[in-house]
Amino acid sequence: MHITKPAPIAPFVGVAPEATIGAYRIFGCAADSVSSDIVIQAMLRAAADKMDIISMSIGEPGGWSEEIDAILASRLTKQGHIVVISMGNNGGNGFFLGSSPGTTTDGFGVGSIDNLQTIEYIISDEAKNQYGYSCGLNFGGPFPNITAEIVVNNPTAVDGDGCTKLNVNPKGKVIIFSLGPACGTAVKCGLARKNGAIGCLIYNNVPGPAGIYGDEKIPSGGLDPEDGAAIIATVKAKPHQKFFFSNVESTFSVSTGGTPSSFTSVSLDAELNIKPDISAIGGYVYSTLPAIDGYYGIDSGTSMSCPYIAGALALYIQAKGHQTGPRLKTIFQNNAKPVKDYQSEYAAHVAVQGAGLVNVYDTIKANNWISPSTLSLNDTANTQKSYRVTIYNNEAKSVTYKLSNAPALTAIDFEAGNDMMLDAPNYVADFATAKFSSDLITVGPKSQKTVDITFTPPPKSSAKLFPLFSGYIVFTPQNAGKAATPLMVPYAGAKGSWKEMPIFNIKDPRGGVTLGILNSAGKNITGPTTYNLTDPKQVLTIILPLSTPALLVNVELLAKGSNVKQVKSLGYLYGDSDFGKTPYSLSYLPRNTETANPNGATQFFTLNWNGQLSDNPSNNLHHAVKAGTYIIRISGLKHFGDPKNFPADYYIFASPEITVVF
């Protein structure tokens, strides 16, 4: 239904206006984190209440489908409750960063695509050209309908623009800066205020509008790169003209509209299965807000695209009745539309968008489908010789499909001499090829046919760098009328051996955090070191950065002089860590990143030890170690390794000698 009181800037209808919505609170007053047991109880309550669709805009970096909430999402979906989960907002830090429980095997993990338009406040120049800005959060509102000149601090948009000094006098004027990572927008706008500016504008240095904090005492606004450049050009052409800063909102085009959101997590799960499953509009979504926040506003995140998919599923169920989770996933993925990367001729990587942008109209109209609806090819050490898919024709006449391969750019997220995956993968025009048992397939009425597909990985890229390739097998109907649309099956795989890729970040020429044990001064130890573990200042701290997701990491104590490859140890270190108080036999760990991401991805995990050992990692029983000299062994199970095959299937790090005194 239309929402008219108070009136939105632009009238809109929700995705599924006739859906009945249930809400299950899981956060406390501070909505920052929640334990998985509470999430699980909410999921079970929703299922007990017979909810058809369970939408969960929640998660944390995981990468594993074996997490308990991801397992529950799969089981509920198999029982008929379709579980839809956001994949997370860790974009910009490389692959394998999809959130759990979005890594669920049977539910929907959802990525984000930018909207075509957004709502912004208006700036007008003397020629009546309009530019859109989003108001800074710290000031708490837009510019209060003022007319002022704009001065440009640095026309060349260098990093550090406005961080420590100003190049112009902004007194009584509005100053414009480029964004850049060197300092925050509160620093830039605060410096502007101290020098007499009455306002502050900051334009993005990457595609899309800039969301900023700005200053608490003067108004500020974030611009996209295009509007920033246009304002700078206008000021250069006529330096002293007046601009009108309005507190009125209007619709503006989004330059990145229809492409993957920069924040959407780039996935594949830790076992090389395709994630996300599908994407929806999640960037620059205009929607309702609590009354205290102004009723309406723009928000972005996979927390927005996730309920969009939930609404699309509700529309489908309303039109065609409830169906099983696997059936719904198949037909939604078949009819999704892959989108291109920003300013690219190629479709975005499958690990970014899954099957593509949801198209509920085509999904409802479709009578035919293809199964399986995704092809996870694993690595070339484990891939199959060929993959068989089945085309189902549920219509009253035959349909002929022409098969083709639409590859995406191959992603290279490793570099020689560096254990840590790159924040910004290198995308190269090196493509996988697909050979079909038949290029044309005619499927009779109410029948099915199979086709075998053989994939060849990209020929140029080195297997040592584990290039991640993907694309879409396109099934184009040849005789089904103009209204018929192609069906899609995404594929993704890797060239090389996942088992040979690193677990621990030990070599990192880019200056990232590396594996080590800290002394009391906070430096990595390089030789024999003594710890008095009764002294709170001498707690032994292990810095554990994981290059890739880890199924199992064990931290054990060995006697001085032991062979670090021997199976038996004195026990598992027990202590307080980022994973709580536990024996340090840690399973299903997410990977870390070269740089930290405010949405959850971290550079390392911290494990503290005060001299306690556990003989059995399945319980919390522990005892004090005797004073003496030891070695700490940190072992990480290789990808696809056998946990029982020690040491062959493990990467092993051994510390210098550690002398423990009390």
C-alpha cells in the first residue's frame, strides 16, 4: 500500500505489499552484537509460528556452511521455511569473506546491487544546475537554506586533502575536499570550521556518493565523484559565484546504479562453493525509518538486499503457491540477470553477485528450469571431468535452447611472495572455456533432457596464484516467442590446488600483521624468551592472522627439544581470546585481511595465555603448566586435509623456546 502520511519524497510501494510480517527481536538496547544461541531461538520461533520466509539481515565473517546457525538455516529451508540471509558488507577486502549464516547450503545468501537513483539534498549554482548531497551525520541535518561561495582546497584530489592544513581561506564560505583514506571527514570539516568555514563538502574518491560524518557545528555534505568534479569545474570557470544550499530533497541518479555495491562481501565459501546465491537492490535504498529518525531515509547494505529477496519470494508464493526451498532457489537463480562491473563490459564475478540481480517477474512467468542451478567446480585438483545439467520443459510444446558461455574476468587474489590475500584482487581477461555435449538442445513438451559441460580453466594465469574464474552458462530459447528470456546457470572454480594455499600469514611484504608471539613490549619474539605468568604485564599473547579460512587450528605445548612434527603434545593452551575462554583447538575460523574493515573483517585474532593447559579440547577443564622451558606449536589443517593425518596435512609454526616461571 502507498504510504502518504507523512508523505515520502517519492511515492513508493514495498516489495510485497500484502505480506504478513512477523518480527523477532534478538538485540538488546545496544544493537551491536548477539550470540548465536539467541539467533537460533529466534529462527526456531519463526518456524514454530509457521512463517513461510525467514529473513535475517545479520551475520559475521565466517565462510563455513558448517556453522551451527548456517546448518539450522539449511534444515529449516528443507522443512519448508525459506531462509534468506545477508552475505555481509566486507567488500573491499578480497574473497572468502561471506558472512555466516549466509553461507548456508540450502538457504539464500544475498549480495547487493546499487539502486539506479537515490534521494539527496539539492545544491544549485547560478546557472540552475543541480548537484546532490547527503548530509553529514555529526551535524544531524542538511544545510539550512543558505547562499554562499564555494572554495576548492585542492583541485587535484590528492590523499590527505584537508587533513592538516588548508590551501585557501574558507572564512564565510563553504569549502570542498576530496575524501581519501588519510584522515576522517570529521578532521577535514573540523579544520574548515576552525578557519571560519560555514560549511564543508566532501566528494568521493571512488564511485558512488560519499557518506560522511563531518563536523558537529557546521553543516556538511557528501558528494559523488561526478558532482564533485562538476562543482570544481564550475568554481574554476566562475570563482565568486553563489551556490544555493537547500534543505529540500530530490531524486538523483547513482553513477554506479545497476552494478554490484562496493560494500557487498566477495564470497565463495571456504570449500569453494558458490556464494552469494543471488543479489538484490541494497545500495541507496529509500525506505521507512522509525519516526524518531524522520520516517524515511536512504540506507545501504546487504541488510537491505536481504529483505528485498524475502519480498520477491513472497510475491512468487502469492502468485504460484508455496514450493520447496531447492525448487525456489533453482527457479530464482535461473531467472536472475547477471550485472556488469562498474564501467566494465564483463559480468561481475559470480563470487560477487551469485546468479545476478533478482527478476521476480521472469521468475513467476517461467515454466522451465535447469538443475543444478549453480556449478561449483572446486579447484583443478578436484574438479570433475564434466558436469551434467538437466533442462526441464513444463510447457505444452517443444523448446530448443542454444547454449553459450558468458565468462567473467578472472580474479587473482594472491601474489608471489605474500601469504595474505589481497584487499583488491587483480581482475584479468583470462577466461575459462566451456564445451557442451550439444550446443542446441530440443526439449519436448512436459519432458526433460540432459547436457554435459566440460570446463577448461583460464590458460594464461599461473596456478600458483590460485586464479578464481567464473561465468554463466546461458540457455537461450530459439522458438519460444519474443517474451521468452534466457535461463542462466552460474559457475565458479579455481585453477590450482586449494590444499597448497597458505593458512597462516607469515610472509607479507605489504606490511600486514604476521603470525607471532609477543613479548611484554608488544614485539614478536625471535629467540628464547622468559615469561613470569603471575605478572599481569607478562601475559603471553599469540597474534594469529589467517591468510585463508581455517577448518582447524591447534595451539599446543611441547617439551623443550621436541620434534615439532610429533603427534603427541603436552596439551592445548587454554586462555582468553577473541573466541572467549576456551582450549585453543579452534574450528571453522574465518580468514583475516590485509587491512581492517569496519564491518567485521579483522587483520588478526588474539590468543592470550597465562599458563593453563587443557588435555581435551572438547571441554573447558584445564590445569596449570609446571615451570619450565617449552615450545609452542601452532598447526593449521590444510584445505581439504584429513584432521587425523598429522603432520602431512598441516601447516606448522613452532615458536622459539618459551621459559615459564611463576
